[in-house]
Amino acid sequence: MRTYFLRGLLACALVGLIATQFLVTSVVAQTTTEASPEVSEPREVVPVEAGNTNEVEVPEEEAPGLDSGDNAWMLTSSALVLFMTAPGLAMFYSGLVRKKNVLGVMMQCLFLMGLMTVVWSLWGYTLSFGGDHPYIGNMEFLFMENVQPAYDAELGEPVTPMHGTIPEYTFMLFQGMFFIITPALICGAFAERMKFSAMAVFSILWGTLVYCPLCHWVWDGGILAYGEPSSLAGGALDFAGGTVVHISSGISALVCAIFVGKRLGYGHDDMRPHNLTYTTLGAAMLWVGWFGFNAGSAGAADALASNAFAVTHFSAAAGAVAWALMEWIQRGKPSVLGCASGAVAGLVCITPAAGFVLPMPALAMGAAAGIVCYYTCTVLKQQMGYDDSLDAFGVHGVGGTLGAVLTGVFATRNVMGGEPIGLYEGGGVSLLIGQVVAVLVTVAFSVFATAFLLKLIDVLIGLRVTQESEIRGLDISEHGEEGYIFS
Amino acid sequence: MRTYFLRGLLACALVGLIATQFLVTSVVAQTTTEASPEVSEPREVVPVEAGNTNEVEVPEEEAPGLDSGDNAWMLTSSALVLFMTAPGLAMFYSGLVRKKNVLGVMMQCLFLMGLMTVVWSLWGYTLSFGGDHPYIGNMEFLFMENVQPAYDAELGEPVTPMHGTIPEYTFMLFQGMFFIITPALICGAFAERMKFSAMAVFSILWGTLVYCPLCHWVWDGGILAYGEPSSLAGGALDFAGGTVVHISSGISALVCAIFVGKRLGYGHDDMRPHNLTYTTLGAAMLWVGWFGFNAGSAGAADALASNAFAVTHFSAAAGAVAWALMEWIQRGKPSVLGCASGAVAGLVCITPAAGFVLPMPALAMGAAAGIVCYYTCTVLKQQMGYDDSLDAFGVHGVGGTLGAVLTGVFATRNVMGGEPIGLYEGGGVSLLIGQVVAVLVTVAFSVFATAFLLKLIDVLIGLRVTQESEIRGLDISEHGEEGYIFS
Amino acid sequence: MRTYFLRGLLACALVGLIATQFLVTSVVAQTTTEASPEVSEPREVVPVEAGNTNEVEVPEEEAPGLDSGDNAWMLTSSALVLFMTAPGLAMFYSGLVRKKNVLGVMMQCLFLMGLMTVVWSLWGYTLSFGGDHPYIGNMEFLFMENVQPAYDAELGEPVTPMHGTIPEYTFMLFQGMFFIITPALICGAFAERMKFSAMAVFSILWGTLVYCPLCHWVWDGGILAYGEPSSLAGGALDFAGGTVVHISSGISALVCAIFVGKRLGYGHDDMRPHNLTYTTLGAAMLWVGWFGFNAGSAGAADALASNAFAVTHFSAAAGAVAWALMEWIQRGKPSVLGCASGAVAGLVCITPAAGFVLPMPALAMGAAAGIVCYYTCTVLKQQMGYDDSLDAFGVHGVGGTLGAVLTGVFATRNVMGGEPIGLYEGGGVSLLIGQVVAVLVTVAFSVFATAFLLKLIDVLIGLRVTQESEIRGLDISEHGEEGYIFS
Amino acid sequence: MKKVEAIIRHFKLDDVKNALSEQGVFGMTVIEVAGYGRQKGHTETYRGTEYAVDFVPKKKIEIVCSDENLQKVIDTILRTAQTGQIGDGKIFVTNLEDSIRIRTGETGQDAI
Amino acid sequence: MKKVEAIIRHFKLDDVKNALSEQGVFGMTVIEVAGYGRQKGHTETYRGTEYAVDFVPKKKIEIVCSDENLQKVIDTILRTAQTGQIGDGKIFVTNLEDSIRIRTGETGQDAI
Amino acid sequence: MKKVEAIIRHFKLDDVKNALSEQGVFGMTVIEVAGYGRQKGHTETYRGTEYAVDFVPKKKIEIVCSDENLQKVIDTILRTAQTGQIGDGKIFVTNLEDSIRIRTGETGQDAI
Ligand SMILES: Nc1ncnc2c1ncn2[C@@H]1O[C@H](COP(=O)(O)OP(=O)(O)O)[C@@H](O)[C@H]1O
Ligand SMILES: Nc1ncnc2c1ncn2[C@@H]1O[C@H](COP(=O)(O)OP(=O)(O)O)[C@@H](O)[C@H]1O
Ligand SMILES: Nc1ncnc2c1ncn2[C@@H]1O[C@H](COP(=O)(O)OP(=O)(O)O)[C@@H](O)[C@H]1O
């Protein structure tokens, strides 16, 4: 089973690589003839860059001053994104496991808030956003150098490095929150059975070796960045992390689920969510926090932020309604879990598109995500028989992929300016191809890297807790605590 | 019983209408002589308009640019108001029901976040804020037209419609959050027994046929808008939704409670709140979110927003202390539920006044709300014997009415500028009359419309779940899930 | 035991006073020779004042206009700090007690939100920030005078008093949130046994007689304010409340714990935390809210706010990891409670330093706090045998002291400008001495005042509930409610 | 002495308790139980996974009484706990060898 | 009639229930219990304070059956609840004097 | 063999358990129960609605022991669970027909 799957994934990954090569070459002409002119034009690129990216064209000598409104919004957004990991995701995920593992899940979220932040402050940020090498960041921001203020002897006062209209600090913080939640999302796949130590080591390595490069490729002028000459197939639009955050974590989650294996008694024991009230509340918190995630990716409190905020809200709404309706139609009852899952699916799907599409397409994207993810989590999962405990793949992997592709369809000059760009408004397929290539590359890279890391850790310290620990529950066996003591 | 009540309400509604007519006519002279000059003067109207309204005097040709600070605050406020519905209201309400219905209540909040948002994006916003017809909005914003950005061929870049210093987008989002929470508040009245399908249909119709018109009347230059020549009795001041949100939902809640009837075993079975920790936490979240609700209604991060924020905070505080003290005096113990209810009562009461009164009157208003609502929920409710499960009427209906009236007493030029306006500072009774008229109109309209809608739905699909479903609980019977699985 | 302790504390307090006297005199020369020049220079003082302080040099006649971005951030921060008390602290604390006292703890937080706010609006704010008397505030802000707007007959419009680039209103609100959480923190010490009435009276008195003076001394040009000629040993740097909030509450908490005595059955009965999921979620909420607490203390959405935000985040992260690692090493398992406690310890420790230190030292401070507080709460507490139910002293008292001292070590011109200041960058010991003196004064004052107040209340109404009430639990005996009714 | 164990519907507890008190039976011990029998349970679905929940929440009342009181107790329960629907529950009677009141050490009849 | 009380492992309930149904035993009442015995518990630590938790969560099944069914019931439980590890639990059998179905008032055999 | 059922105060469980272990009684099963008796309950009020809560939370201990151990067990419980206040609880003794250890199938004495 396991190996069969792995083979399958590696295969598809290879296909991905090949396809990529093919497309890249096949598209070059096209790109250079139509795509590139449109992307080389500064005007159009601006909104794109307003996206979650480090490229700030403004020449250093005449940098704009700090805009307090933009900084206020970005600091608020940073807080909102941290709020997503905990309490948001911590509640959403922990409610879905059995009572005996509730703390285990919460611990993963809380501990990662600490661990990944330390990693980010030391080398994570510079690997992601340092310099403009196509493959990986340089050391310019190592240990917060060139991010933190420095005393300028001439001016006789401290100088804070800027990133557009906000301090580099703020941009670093905002991005750092993404670095926390992405591995936290993966935890949903191996919940209830993974060793805490293995989870910690995996997260450090995955963050460093998978997230940082991906982030650099997409958002710091790397090989997937939109409109970079060096980019594959012209690069992809990813406003707030469809590829970097959701596809990468969702795919890695699937690999983990297969690699770590099913939970004891899967399919036989009673594995009903122990506290759906947490899951519902967590979903609502994710919804609220996601405004920071997506609208914050505008990098400023401008009209683009408002657009991102609006389409995010609409897509979440459509997703929630769509999933609930699917259940209503198919089994006669809409469920709270379905409604919550649909909202998250809608949020995931709009993430890469938030800065490029209009409200009505956003409703469509949300609804599509609700329906597609519903099928993945109910029908497909049953058939394939992998045990992705909390559907990290079903929601984030699938929803993210859908969103990345649909971005190629619905992206519009009405938001971005410039020539028609998305397929829908007659911008041709070049963007769509770029999106697909980016997806394939992300999938391929995530599968290989994650499989390798898991193998490594399995050999070194082992991935899974003992049978007895799993039966007793991770709260007691891994942490020596109990979640609820109500008697 | 039921009919008796309905008669009563309809009667009072009629009285309302008549009174209105009478007052309107009787006041005209007065209004024209003293009220209108003061309201026609642009200077004074400005702060009022800074309230939750669509009127932006600034001529289109020389519109002000986007203010990043204002937009940052309004986006934050929008997030805060959504945060009020869930997790806020979802926790506050769900903690008050029995365990078997906890998901039923949470589902109402979460699903409405989706459903009402879709409605808002399609026709809700335009019916509320489109054009300036005195009775209902026009189609200018249908499907987000004129809200979303559009590519301007001449400029060669996208143009985002503005609403004062913020994008129309932001204003639409902020208002959209109100459209979600208002029907969600009503759910408190028929909790634990209403069909989910009936709730959904009711919310769509109520939002479209009751909320949108009311919103247009009060905040978009309609018949209740303050200082409009066409307004009844000079119109009313409603900064953040005393009439539009709280009176409308509170009164409709009462009608629902009577119409749907009591819960099985009401007065006999053990109906103690199953989780007061949720209710307490939810109340705190409502308190925090309300800052967005009220201070956000300033439409900018200006001094008026700070005033609204401060009086909101003070009124909530006074309400919490007052209700708790009442209990302390009357039954020897202050209760957490009382303290939480008092805070919400204070918040409701200050809502219409937040942009017009000073801190000390705010303390008085909060305390008054705490005491009055305490009596409604304890003494009055017992006597009248209706089953308003979660006291949506007792807190929102009564508190909102109290607030609307007291606004006529405490509104002051110290915040609004212009001539003395409130009764207390010698502004005469004209404003007070306008407030009372607005309350009566809102009550009359809400009663009629809600009663009609309930009758309609009852005939079409039925309002109430079966006895067996009610006994088993809505979580299992309506959604096929359980809230807590702790064994 | 109890008396023995008290003696000890009073003794150490006396030592504190004497030491202070000594240091002050001994340092004067030094201060005047090196310290004072550096602090008299306006340039350097500016960033300091950007800290949580009332000193705004800008002359009234040419006050700066309102900056919407700064106001947006400060309003958001105010909301975040209230969010810390409840739901944040309410969850963090209530999860740690036994089920029968869960509402008791939540009630303390919620009720104090009301009570302290009323006190603040009436006399608290003016006592803290009125005028510039070295010992206590004057009456200029009594009942919100000079904070609320007033109608200016000449201008013909209302005028809102400003505080730098934000309304005085906003500053008052932000500070008011600190006034709520500080006594709420103390409640952790006497949880599960204190009379609610005694808690209420104590909080009013403590807030008025301990918090307000301290706040005035440190942040309104009083005897501990940094760079004031009148300050003891040159005063201390306290960016967001190391002394004012955490040391004062932590030390007072210890006195309370000793004075009120141990819980019945302490050391024998099962006193395991009844709901660690709440504690974990509460810790995460505190983390998020703390961004408002610290970054908001910059008073604006400027680069300093970003610095404070970043170091706060890093210190919390390091603290969480450090405490968890200590447990991992010492007992083989990292616990969720440990991770959560470590995060809070890190947040407490960085609070006084947030506007003065760089990221790497912040990591060090957080880690140090995690380790030191871990020892206090596990080893030291066991040895000394006091019953500080929720470790208010172990985390806030100890962590705050550590932070205040380390501020003297790591404060740097790179953030503050001016001459080298902290010990680490070669600024000499003068700042360090100032910090130590401020700590000693705060400790001495808190011990005396708190002991006095407790004695007084004990005589008047008694501090502790009856044995029977304590056994039955405060929820039922003090409030007549139950937290969870799951059967 | 006899020990009567009655498994009844959740919401019947108060009625039974009050009826028994009127009959002068002042002591009982109640336990939350999950019952399996003729009364059918329900199914739940979570993201497509179905669970058949066969157990129905019930209350179990344990009453120790003297032999002469036995019939009275049984009748009272029968009268008040009955709805006529499947799932009303059962009454089981066992013989008790001894009973002791911890507070006083009294035994037998005096203990209850 | 006999009353069989079986204390079994948490996760064995479904197996036992299904096996019994197959055997035609359709009624039972289940109770959450905490067991203390040979099976060792675990320790928990909260901020340095250690707690030895000696009780292990178990399920207690109560089955009333006719004397002839007794052996079948016992065997079924033994077969399905066994893991061979310490902590499998116990079966206790007591004699039942009478049983009544509340819905119908039927007594004795017919009641179960 | 006998089955001893003791209803005791919540916070007495540890003392009783420890005392019994000292006496060499190593097995017991504990159940959360709600008791109704002489000990008065309390009232709760929610937004003006009063509820009289007559049930007091108690712990019920079930101990199966040999006939010779019976007295020892009872005495130990009496000694450790007593406070002298109303509500200390009861001890009920029933006769046990058989007991089986699931793990081994041992029956009678050897099973406990
Ligand atoms: N043989 C049995 N042994 C123990 N408890 C039983 C037995 N049969 C039924 N019960 C209990 O009685 C309850 C009601 O029984 P059920 O067959 O559902 O309805 P009725 O008693 O009306 O026929 C069950 O939920 C279960 O708790
Ligand atoms: N003497 C006893 N009286 C009542 N219950 C008992 C007794 N001994 C054991 N039990 C119950 O049986 C369960 C299993 O017993 P234990 O000794 O741990 O394992 P085993 O039965 O395999 O020897 C215990 O958890 C307890 O609930
Ligand atoms: N007749 C009875 N049958 C079953 N349990 C009883 C009976 N009488 C009392 N109890 C249990 O004993 C507990 C204590 O009894 P109570 O009368 O309150 O105090 P005391 O035993 O000290 O007189 C009750 O809470 C109840 O659980």
C-alpha cells in the first residue's frame, strides 16, 4: 500500500518535472512574444509585486518614507496570521482528534510558534528573502542583520531598513507568521501517532529545505516568480501562498500520511471528532485571521488590500455554503463540520488569487473549492484509503491546487492593470501554463524532499510512537498531561 | 397565549404607526423652525455623517485620496465585526443552550456567515446603499458593480471606486458584517427548536425585506435618516445600529419566540446553560469586537472613532457592573452570566449613541441598560411567559430601544458640533421625538414583516422540528453530529 | 510560616529602601557626570518617550495633527490588550484551576474589565497621568475632563485634546487596558479561595493606591521616570510595564498567596489543571494580544513599534522553546503547560525592554526567562512552600524583574539613538543601577501597600471563603452557577 | 433489604425523584449510563465517514429499600417513568445482604 | 435470572457488543468507570508537581440474562474482551430476583 | 465472595484507596454518581430562573472481596470515609455468585 502510493506520487512528480521541461521550452517563444512584453512593463507588474513579494522597485536612494497606515495594517495582519496558528488552527485541528490526543495537537501548534520563529529569526528569513539568486536566498539578513535598526554615526540616530513604505522588520514579521503555520498545517496528516521529537526535527528541516527555497522561488525573484526573465514558463502568480503555503504543505501532508501509516484501529475504532465546538470556533478564527493572511499580502492598507479582503470573504462564504449544500443534497443534512471545512476550502482556494480576481469569480472559486474538496475528503479518500487524519491534503493540497489553476483563469487587468491576462478575459493560456508549471514543480519538489526527510528521520529517531503510547494517547504518553479533568 | 401576544404586538405596532403620523405632523413646524436649520448646516451634519452612513458630501470630481490609516482601521474593524458573530456570538449563545443543541446554535452563526455574505454580495448591498430613493436602494451596486475596481483604458490602470477616504470595497465589507450578525442575533430567540432549513430561508428573506430597507432608511438618506428633508420627524441619530441592528433583531426575535412557541418542557425540564465558560468568553469577545462595530462606524481612524471607542468601553463596563450589582443586592450573589449579560446590554445601549455622547453619560447609559435589561430578562419575561431562549429581545430589543431614546437625551455638540442638540444640553425635544418616531417605525415594521415571513415559512416548510428531534437534540437530528465526545 | 514569610518580605523590602538610598546618593555624581548629559539631550530621550509615557515634548501651540495610521494602530492595540484579559487571561488562568472554580476565575477577569474601567474613567487616569508632580497625578483629567472633546465656540466646532499624533482619548484607553489586566494578574495567586467581595474591594484599592502612583512614577515624569532630574538614580527604562505591571502584580501576588494562605488540601488533594486546552489557547491569545501591549507602547505605528513587535515575538518564542526543553531534559517529556508558561515568561521578560533592545538579545532574554521561571515555579516554589495557585509571582514577578534588569544590560543606541547606554554595548552601569533601584522601590512599595490592604480588608470583610464554600467550589458558593453541565 | 436498579429515560429523572420523595423514599444514587436494546440509536457522519451510534444515553437509579417498601418503589417508578414508547427502560431487583451508614456506622434498616 | 457485570478495556466495547448481538443478546447497559488493580497507571507532572494516576479508564457492561444464557454470555465476553495483557478486566455474576420492563410492566424473562 | 458498594464523598477517594491498598486490597472499580439523600443540595439562578439542584456528586466504589476480607474492607472504608457530617454515604453488601478474570479465565477467589 504505502510503497505503492509512494511510487505513484514519485511517478507523478517525475511526470511533473518532465511536463515542466516540455512546457517551458514549448512556451518560451510564446512567452517572449506575448507574455514577457506584458510582464516587463512596470505598470502591470506593480500590483503583482504588491503581492506577497520582496521585489520593491523603488530605488534605494529615494526610498519612500514610512507610511503609518500601511505599517499599522501590516502589524495588525501579522498578529492576525499568528492568531490563525493558535488559537485558530489549534482549535480547528484539536477538535477533530480523539480526546486523548487533544493536547498533542495543540502542542504541535504552540511549540511550532516558538520553534519556527527562532529558526526564522536566525536563518529562515535570509534563506527566503535574501538577495536575488534564482534558487535560494543569500546571507544578507542572517541573524536579522539589515532588518534590525542600526545606529548611524553621521545622522546621530538609528536607521531602520525599509521595505517599501513599511520597515523591513514588519515585512519579516508578516512572512515569519507564514513560516509557522505552514508546517503546522502538515501536522494534520500525522496527528495522533507521530513522535513529538520527530515532528520537531521534521519541521525544522522541512522549513529550511522546502519552505525557504519555495518561498524564494515564488516571492523573491526565484525560478517561479511572475514576470522574471529567469522564471519557468513566465512564472506564476501567487498572491498569498497557494503554492508556497497550501500546495507545499498539502502535498507534504499526503506523503507524511502514507509514510507514517494509518492510525491503529483506523476504520474500526470510534474516531469521531471529540470536540466539534472547537473545530467550529477554530474555523471561524481562521476565517478572521485569513483577512490578515490575504489582505496583508498586499503589503499596504491600499485598494488592493481591500480587494483581497473582499474576495477572501466571499470565497470563504461560498465555500461554506457549497460544502453544506452538497451534504444537504447527498445525505439530507448539512453538518457543522462540513460548513467549517467548506469555509476553509474556500479560503485556501482564493489565497493565490486574492490580489488578482474580482468578487464574482471569487464566489465561483469558493463554491468550486467547497465541492471539489468535499469529494476529495469523502469519496476519494475512502477509495484511496490513506489516513490523512485531519484532511490536510484534502483541503489544503487540493484546494490550493485548484486555486492556483483558477488564478490563471480569473486573474484580471481590472485589478492588476495592464493587458488582459487571465484566460477568462482573453489573456490567453500563457499565465495558465505558468500556473500549472508552478504547481507541478511545487508538487514534485515537495514529494521528493518530504519523502527524503521522513526516511532520514525514520532511520535516525523513528517517526511513530509505540503501540502502547498510541493507545493510551499522546497527551499522556508524549507530554504527561491530560486535556480535560472534569470528574 | 401565542395569538394573544401577537395581537398585543400588532396593536402596539399600529399605535406606533399612528403615533408616528401624529408626531410627524405635530413636529413639522418645530422641526422647520429649530431642528432643520441646525441640521441643514453642513458643518454640524458632518460628524453625524461620519456615522455609519453612505452620505459622503465630497463632490466626485475632487474626491479625497485613499487614507491608508483610515483604510487600515476600517479593514481591522470589519475583521472585528465578523469576529463578533463567530467565535463571539457563537460562543456566547451556544454556551446558554443544552449540550444536545450546542452545534445547532454554532451552525446558525457559521452558516449565516456564509449565506448572508453571498446575499450581500449579490443584492444586499445595493438594496441597502444604492442610490438615494427614500424607501429602498437601487441597482447601482448589483453584483458588486461600482464597488469592484475597473480597468480604465485612458489612465491605463485600474480604478477603485472610493467612499470618502476609503475604498467603496471597505465600506461594503464593513456593512456586510452587520448584515451577518443581525439575523444571527435573532437566532437566540428560537434556539433549540427551529428547523435549520426554516432558519436559513427566514434569514435570507428577513435580511432582504427587513434589514436592507431599514438600513437604507437610516443610513442611506431614507425616511429615517437624520437631517434629511424627507425624513419623518427630522429623522433619527443612529451611529452604529441601535435601530437597524438591535431593535430590528430584538423585536423580530420576540415575534419569533411567540410564533415558534415554547421549547418542550419549558419551565419543567432542566434547561440550565450547558457551558457558561463559553458564554463568558463569548461575551468578552463581543466586547472586543464591538470596538470595531462602534468605532468602525466612524468610517475613519479619527477623533470620532476614539470617542466611539471610549464610550463603548465605558458603557460596557458600567453595564457589567450594574447587572452584577443588581443580582448581588437582590439575591446575594453576583453571577458570571449576569456580568456577561450586563456587558452586552451596555454595548447594545451605547451603539446608537457612540458617536454623539461623552464618557460620563456613557457610564450612565451602560448602567441604565444593565438595570433595565436585568428586569426584562428576570422579572418581565417570567410574567409574560414567552420563551425567548437566549433573551435576544430582553437584551437587544430592550437595550437598543433604551439606547435610541437616550441618544436623544445625551447627544451633544461637544462631539457633534453645531447647536445644542440633545435634551440634556438644552437642545429641546425635537431630536428625542425623532428618535422615538424611528423606534416606533422600526418596531412596527419589524413586527409586521417578521410575523408575515414566519407565517409564510410555516405554511411552506414548517418552522419547528418534530418532537422527537427536539428531545434528541438538534445536533443529532438536524446535523447528524455531536458536540462533545468525551468518553 | 505565613508570618515568617511576611517578615522576610518586609525585611527585603526595607533592604530595598536602604539600598535605594545608598545607591541614589552614591550614584548622583556619576549620574550627573555621565548619565544625565546623555539623558538631558532631547534627541536620545525621544525614543524613550516613544515608550509608554505621557511626556510629549511638542509645545501645545503647534501640536501635530492627528495621524490616522497611528490612531488606527493604537485603537487596535487597545482592543488587543483588552483581548489579553479576556478571553486571553481568563482562559489561561481558568484552565489551571479545578472544574468547580472555573467560573470564579473567569468572573474575576470579566468583572474587573467592568470595575477597573469605571475606576479608570473616574479617577484612575488622572491620578496616573495628570500633571507632573513627582509622586502622584493631579486632577486635570478627573471624570475625563480634558480627555473628552469640548465644543469650541470660536471655532464653532468640537476640539479633541491630542496626545502627540493621537487623541488623548486613545492614549487614555490604551493605558486603561493595562489598569484592568494588572489586578487581574494578581488574582492568579489567591484563586480558588478568595472571597469575591474581598477581591473586588482589594482591586479598587490596589489599583488606586498602588498602580496609579507606580504608573505616575515611571511613565509620567515621576520619581522613577527615565532621564528626569528628579528621578532616583536617573530613573529606569520601562517600555511597556516591566515594573508597573509585572513586578508590581507579581510581588503583590506573592504577598497575597502568603497572606491568604494555602488552599484546603494543598499538597494532598488532586489539584491538576481541569482544562489545559483552555490554558494553551489562552496562552496563544496572550501572545497575540501582547503585540498590542508592547508594540502599542510605541504610541504610534512607527519603526519603534515594529521593533517592539519583533523582539516581543522572538522573546516569546525563545521562552516557549526554552521551558519545553528544560522539561524535556529534566523529566523526559516537554509539556504543553510548560511550553505555554515559557511563552508567557518570555513575553513578560521582554516587556520593559521591547523598545530598547535588538532581536538577538531578545532571543537570549526569552530563553533566560524560560529557564529562570521554570526553576521558580518547579524547584523554588516547592521549597518555599507558598501556594501561588497559578504562579502569578513565579512568572510575572520573577520574569518582570529579570526583564527590568536585563534591560539595563541590552538596551542599545541602535534602537534608542544617543550615546551607548546598556552595559553590553559599553554604556556603563548607570542604567543598570537605575533599573535595579526601580525594581527595589517597586518591590518595597508593592509589599508594604499590598500587605496593608490585605490586613485592612481581612479585618473589615474577611479575605477567605468558608471551608464549606471552598470544598463545594466558588462557582456554586460565590456565584450560584456551574461551569459545565454535560450530563 | 432490596436494591432496586432502574434504567430510565434521561428526562424522566426529576419526575421519578419527586414521585419517590412524595412516597417517603428519600435516598437514591443516580448514574449516567449508555443503553443498548430495542430502541434504535442513530447514525452520524463526519466528512463522509459514517458511525452507527447504537447506545442511547439513559439514567440508572439505584435505590435501596426495605422489603415492604419494594412494591411501592417499583410501582412509583413504573407510573412515572413510562411513556409507552420503546426505550422506557427496565427495573432490576437484587437482594441486599447488608447496608451501613458511614457517618454513624448504623446498619440494616436504620442505615437507609 | 442473572446479572453479569463485566469490566473491560475501553476499546473492546464495540467488539463485545457486536459479538453479543450475534449471540442474540440484544440488551445491555454500559457505564464509564475508573479501574484500580494490577495494571499500573501513569504519572503526570504540572509545573513540577507530580501526580500518580492509579486509575485506568474502563467500561463496565451490565447484562441481565436468563440462567441458561449465562454461560453463553460469559464465554462471548471472555472470547472478545481478552488481550492477554494485565488489565483485561473481570466478570462478576450476581443473582437477580426480578426484572420488569417499564414500558409494558412485563416481569421476569419477558422483560429482557 | 461479596461485592461491596460504597458511596463516599468526592474528595475521600484517595484516602480510601490508599487505606485499602495498605490492607492488601488491590482492586476496585470507581464510578461517578450523583447522590440524593439527607444532605441538602443547592440552588442555582440563571437570569432569574431558579433551579434546585438536589443531587450531590459522589463517588461509588465497587470492591469484590472474599467473605473473610469483607469485614476488613468495611471497617477500612468506615474509618477513612467518615467525616461525621451528613452526606458521608453508605456501604451496601451483596452476595456474588461468581467472578472471572478475563485475561486468564480464572474464576472465584483467584480472579480477584
Ligand atoms: N438485558 C439487559 N441487560 C441490561 N440492561 C438492559 C437489558 N435490556 C435493556 N437494557 C437497558 O434498558 C434500556 C431500554 O431497553 P429497550 O429494549 O431499548 O427498551 P424497552 O425496555 O422499552 O424494551 C436499554 O437502553 C438498556 O440500557
Ligand atoms: N477486587 C476488585 N473489585 C472490583 N473491581 C476490580 C477488582 N479487581 C480488579 N477490578 C477491576 O478490574 C480491572 C482490571 O483488573 P487488573 O487487576 O488491573 O487486571 P487483570 O484483571 O487483568 O488482573 C481493574 O481496573 C478494576 O476496574
Ligand atoms: N436509599 C438509598 N439508596 C441508594 N443510595 C442512597 C440511599 N440513601 C442514600 N444514598 C446515597 O448515600 C448518599 C449519602 O446519603 P445522605 O442521606 O445524604 O447522608 P448520610 O448517608 O450521611 O445520611 C446519598 O447522596 C446517596 O448517594
